Amino acid sequence: MALQVQAGGIDLEDGLVAHARAVERQRDVRQRDTRLERHAGHGGGGLCARGHGPAGDEPGERPDEAALPKCHGDSLKKHDRSFYSRCPSAGCATGFSRRPLCYTLRPCSFTTWSSQVAAAGEPGPGASLPHRTADRTRAPRSRCVLRGPCGAERNEPGAAPAAGATTARGGPADLERSPVITELEFKSLAGEGYNRIPLIAEAFADLETPLSLYLKLAHARDGGRYSFLLESVVGGERFGRYSFIGLPARTLLRASGFGDQARTEVVTDGQVVETDQGNPLDFIAAYQKRFKVALRPGLPRFCGGLAGYFGYDAVRYIEKKLESTCPPDTLGMPDILLLQCEEVAVIDNLSGKLYLIVYADPAQPEAYARGKKRLRELKDQLKYSVAAPLVKPTESHPPQRDFAKADYLAAVERAKELIAAGDFMQVQVGQRIHKRYTESPLSLYRALRSLNPSPYMYYYHFGDCHVVGASPEILVRQERTDEGQKITIRPLAGTRPRGATPEKDKAAEVELVNDPKERAEHVMLIDLARNDIGRIARTGTVKVTEAFAVERYSHVMHIVSNVEGLLNEGMTSMDVLKATFPAGTLTGAPKVHAMELIDRLEPSKRGLYGGACGYLSYAGDMDVAIAIRTGIVKDGTLYVQAAAGVVADSVPELEWKETEHKARALLRAAELVEEGLE
């Protein structure tokens, strides 16, 4: 390939200039066919790699910007370096070609010294390259720095990236100006060892909702089997800017069993293609490292990767002493279930834009062409109007409780006795409620979305079951910052039902924050969060950034705090999960000892409840919410669970009522569906 010079509306980038100079100095580099041409502008003839015109011409010089005619001078940037040739036009006052030049690549028969240029776009005749000031780097004289798709230094040709490596991520503005990957760049990235390369298309979605886009892009195919929708209905940019749609996945990971019976399966297109009998969390960590992803700049925290749930009982892969204490399993769901997301739609609710992302595997035949074709198909799907299925009124079925009230009250009394004896500080005792539900799980999500908007809204279609949730609380978030990987836990504990009037609501808040029992419980959970983060954080970085705030939801209000720290170097998302899972707000303290007691007090295995729902991104970020206010629809039955924190002065009847209040939002959502949705 060779460098072809083409006139356009953009100056040459510093990196290309530095690269051209470095190539001239490296005479031992293999030769390659190159031809330089110049199109358009006043002058004719070609430029060599040093900026000289045809034989006999003087080297081009950069004119004084102020001396150029205004219409051309306005387009120049002082920090840009451009080559100019003498202009023979009598009408050119400066004597220089007034049109800046940009590079494209084209094969030719002329021989010059070889060069490698990272394609920044695919301009046609007369087009211009995007202006990417943020990605510019002045190279040392001894080597030329090649820039990867996210501004990070790329590997030398032929050198594979580190296992599990991804490139850096910029801000939202970078996504807007980042070019589409060309086939040339795709092949270049494939040659460097990347085995997942994102192809991106952009569309306006300001007249759509995340739910309508889900119906168009995911639900239209096989009812959305193995797809999901993640939303944040409340909050500002921190929580609510992006919504994510995972299109139907071909591959999933599922794990179940403990100890010698532990088994992790990789399922592709309905067939088990791989089985592992080691620790599932270790397998997931190793599985993530198989993918060397070339991410584009500006993508949000989740732009593909693994999404799904870690059930509460996955803690038995972390704490071996809990392997033998597990109660009976009455739901029959995997303990871990994750979808591998290679087709994702990211909705920027702030700008009204939609980003369609399809990951291509260069090892597959025609990978680039097939990926581009898939993007066109998805954009075509946006043109069609859709309507949510009409739900007519049906018979409502009363809820049933797996834990009889008398038995629950007795369990609370037993926990209080052990707390008084000094064995525990607090224990979370929960119950499961189920009811007959034969309507659409997506309709249940619609009703819950309207009734109980929360920072973490999720709808997962796992084939034989659906998970619908509106969680107010993160388990843990891992995200990249300038200082390093930041870990966040946001303990939520202390509950009151919402007041019927603003005055009563305010009175309930005052009562909540001044309740000694609630404050003592919350202080304990802040300490527990600090301890969990402290196990994996750099010394001196753990801090409480918010304490005893009150957040309101449709049926209840809670006390919340925020604890943060910076992750130790070399640790992964699985290390973070092992240190923080499950949430202390769903177990008690001491955590492991409390879980042993929960196994004795509750009649069945918790399953998903108290675990985590969320994602592990290709970018290395993780965001998982605690699986509370979450329903499971399986075999025509809706399952809902809730727990209350028991301390020394707990009143058993009040703890029972608290679990009822917490479960109410999902049960009410089911009732709304049964009453009919238009």
C-alpha cells in the first residue's frame, strides 16, 4: 500500500508528519510500492514524502496563516502541520496551494521506503479525514508512535496484545467524532492480534424510548430470547445517561453445583461446546482473557462483554465452608448465568443518539463484510413501527408465601437470641412469595418501570425464565478514572414506607434518620463496605464520600451512603467480586457467619435473590446491582423475595411487615398487568 495525497478540508495530523520523517530515517525497513499524488487545489503534480513537488520544484513551505485569503485561512489550525506546494495560479495572492492535504492509502507501482499508517477513516474523492486533536502525539525522533482506536499506543505490526487487553476509552465527545473502522484498519487490527473488533453505526433515536428500541431490535427476533434491556429511569448523568440493549446472544455461560459437583458450561446456539469442573469464577476470569478487544474511543462503561446474574449462592464458590450448608433448591436455576454480548445497542439519553455495535471476529470468513451487513440490517429495523402487545384483563391469582408467617416470626426470634448472645451483630432473614402469572414478562417490566423507577432497571430473557428487576442498590461498581480503577459500594439500609402526603412523607424521613436501631444498622454496613473495599484497595484510598442520605422510591425510602477506593494494580473484576460478594446489606455481620445462620433459618436456597445483576464489560468495567426488588418468571409463576435486617431490639412483627413492603412493588406490577395494559 502507499500514501496518496488528496486535497480536502482538513490539515495533516502531527502523527503522520512525524511518521513520514521517521520512515525516512529508518532505511532498513522493507520496501513497499507507494505512489504519492495530489488531487484538486491550484497546483498540479505530486509531492514526495518530504513535501517536495515534482523534479525541479522547491520544497513547499508553510505560509503565514494571516497572509492567506480569509476563506482558506479560517480552516487552518496553528497546531497542525501541513505541506504546501508552490501554486502557479495567477489568482493566488500567496503563491501557495491554498487547500490543505490529507492522506489516504492506495496501491501503486512506485517504490519508496515502507510505512505503516493507522487509518483514521475512509474518505472518498474530495472527502476529508476527521479532526482528532485529542489523539495526536508528537513522536520521538527515534520511533514513530502509532495510535490505536482509543488513542492508546498500538502494538508493532505482528505483535499480539496482552491477553484480555483492550484499548483506552475517551469521553462521549470522542465517540461522536470517532470514525467508522475501515476494512483496511480492520485488517490491521486483526494482524495485531485483536480477535474482537467493534463495527459501529450511529442513528438518531430522540423520538424513541429504550423500550420501543428493544422491541424493534431484540424482541422482534424469536421474542427476544437471550436478550436484555438495562435502564436507569431516575438519576442524572451519573446513573441515567445510557441505556443498553443486548441483542439475542448466541453464546452463554452457566454454572451450578458446588465443591466436586461444580460445573460451568459454555453454550453456543443451544449446544454445550465446553465444560469446566473447576471454580466457575476462575473459569469466567480466564474466559474473559480470551478476548482481545479493540475498543473505540468514547464508548460508555458497557459496550459489549458478559451480562446476566450471579446468584446469591455463588458465594459458595468463594467461601468453601458454605458448600455443605446449602438449603434445598426449589427453583432449579443456574447459580451463574451470563450472556456473551456481541451485538449491543447503546442509547445516549442525553443526546438522543443510538450507537449500534457489532463485534466481528477476524478469524471468521468475510467478517468485516458480514459485520457491516448486520449493521445495515439493524438500521433498517429502526424504520419499522412497533407496538407493545395488548394485554387484556385476566383473572388475578393471590400470592402464596413459602415461609409461613408464624415460622418467619420464630426465625426472627431465634436470630435475636443469637445476637443477644454475642454471636452476631445483625442477620438478614428473608421470605419468598410466589403467585400464578401467565402474562408477558415484558408487560411486567413495563408496569414495574412505571410503578417503581429505580437506578437499576433490568429485563433479561434467559430462554426458559425471565428476570425483571428495579434495584435501588449497587453491589459494586468498577470503573476507570484518571487515578486508577475506582471501586464503589453504596450501602442501603434503613427503611420506611412512603407517606400518603408530603407532610407524612417528611415525617417518615425524620423518623427514619433519627431511629437508633436504623442508624446503628447503617453504621455497621458502612464499616462492612469499608472492610470489603479495603481488602482490594490501595492503602489510604478508602473513603466514605456520602453518609446517611435518604433516597425515595415508589413504596419505601432508604438511608444510603457511598464508599469508594482505588483498586490495587493487577487485580481483575473477579477479584473485586470475590471481595464484595454478596452484599452485607443482604447477609448481616459477621458476613460469613451470618450466611451460615441464614442457611439454617430460611427454608430454601435463595437463588438469584441477594445476588447481583449487571455486566462485565469488554472495556474492563463492571457494574452489578444487588438483586432485590427482583422477580423471576418461570413456568407460569412469578417469584418475589425480600428480607429484613434483624438486630438485638428488632420487633418480629415489624420485620415481617418490612419484607411485605419491599415485595409490594413487584406484586402490584403483576396486578396492573392482570388488570390490563393498553
